[in-house]
Amino acid sequence: MIGIITHYMGRSYTGQGVKNFYKEIIQEANKVYFFKGPTTYRLSEILKEISYTAIRRGKNMEWFYDPMHEDLLEGVYITETKTLYLQADTVDPTYYGAGHEWVPYYEAFNDRKLRDIGPIVKDKQISNDIWLTKGLQALSRAKKIHDEWEELIQATISWDGINTLLEERTKKSIGNIQLQKNPKMTHRLMGSLTPFGAKDTLESISKNLKTRLYIKGLPGSGKSSFMKKFGEVAKLHGLDVRFIWCGLDANSIDGIVLPELQLCMVDATSPHVYEPEREGDEIIDFFPHIDQTLLNEDEIVEVRNRYVNEMELAQDYLCTYAGESKMIKMLYDSAVEEDKWSELQEKMLETIR
């Protein structure tokens, strides 16, 4: 039997900075291999080879992507054995000798070539840090504008109606289920701003789920709070809950998954617009509880335009950042010694259980 791959973003670029949940995933894992060395495309190849070998053995996997580089993996997680392989550029081991292991790969590079490219890499990295900073600053401004947008809408909402909708949905989806266990709560990222715009992995996350609930509403209409409350109720019923966090607002969620019910609920409005397309898909409609006649359309258009402009600016900065990061990775790749790299790959394949 062949295993299944579920795709997630490894990090997201938000209005509050770069966000990831690797520390939480490390806590879930029984064994973690931390790869340490120069930034490179080649590590993604090893992570994929580990995955393909595990999949052929029937293991299910989670893949975590760097949103700045299409198809570039930062980490892979074998869910059955709870084994995580992770590029350790933002997270360090804490439990040496108790499930955490360093995998340094500096020796797989030619020292002379590293010295040759070193000055070029240094200059590029210094200038590239500026592009990342500018991109994150634009995202921070966009987040503040989005908060303005939400405030314009919140006064038009019937919160009693939204709460009633939550009660009805909870009764319909969860009902009287009561599992006699301590529920697990996990966290993942579904989307992020990328050089190609906002991208997400909902199709992969939801492909094996029977029920997909799409929330339709306006900014500030309480979609994230609705899902958080739904997840809290599910936990009280003993159900495991996976929170899927927003790629722009680090304090907001874009979805939840209840694995035992084979159900997900997601924010299905811009920039991630989804529509029902198969049996089990359903819309949760907030619009009957929003009095749009109270909205000042001119104010909405003005704030929306400012938000779009900042998001486009952020994307431009991050696109430049990604392009320069690609050049840095390619420079380091040119210094790889193939025989040593092959040895590293074979060594890591032997760790699969």
C-alpha cells in the first residue's frame, strides 16, 4: 500500500512577521533530525527521497514548503512514526540524546569553492535582508488597513445571528458525540503570500475528507472567531482539532480540521475563494446576518484599494527577495561535492523506520 502526502506551508509571511509552527510539530514528534548547513536547493532533494522511500513503505507524510520557492521543501514528517526531518535555520534542537539529532552537512561542500563564492553571497545576503524587511513592513501596513476594513463592517453584523448559526452548525456536525479521551490540538499553516500571490494547500488538506464547510462573509464578520469557537466545542466532545492558521494575520485562523469526523471548515472568501464542487461540500453563509445597507460603499472602496496596493507592494518586495534567495542557493549548490552529498543522502535513507 502506498502512503499519502498532505501538503502544508512551512512558514507564512504575515503582518506580524514570519510565522511557523515547527516548535509545535517538534513537540508532536518522537524523533527529529535537524539539518544544519548552507542554504541550498539540494536539501529539498534529500527530503523528497526520504519521503518517496517512506511512501513506498506505506507511510503517510506531511510536506512543509518554503512559500518563497516553488516546490522547495523545508521539512517532512512521517506521521505514523512521528519522525520529522527539518532544515534547522530557525529552530534548534533542545533534547540532545532524547530524540533530537543534528545532521550537519557542511562537509558536503568544497571549502575552496565556498571561499570563492563567500564574498558574493555575503553582499547578496546583506542587500536581500533589506528586501525582506521592506516586504514585512508592507504586510504590517496592510494588516493595519485590513483592521480598518473590518471595523467598517463590524457595526453592521448581527452577532446574535452569527451565534445562532454556530449553535446550529455545532448541533448538526458534532451532535451528541462524546469520545472518552483527551483530545489533541495541533497547528498547521495552509497558505502564505508568495512571489506568485496568495497560495494555499486546501486541496491537499481536504482531499480525503468527507465534509468541507465553506464560510462566506465579509472581513471582520467573525469567521475566524466562529471557527475557533467551533473547535473549542469539538474539544469538549473529545474530538481532536487541527487549527489551520491565517497567512496574513498571525492571530487569526483560516480553517480547522476534525480528523475523526473527516470534516474541515474554512474561510472561503478572498483571497482564498472556494465554492462547493463535490458531495459533502456546504456553504455557511454569514451574509444574512450582515446588513449591507449600513455600509458606506465609498469608505469600503477606499480602504480596500489601500489594502490591495500594500499587498501588491509586499508581493513585489518578496518577489525580489525570493529571486535573490534563489541566486544565493544556486551559488551554494555550485560548491556541493557530489560524492559526499550522495553519502549524506544514503545515510539519511537508512534512518527511515
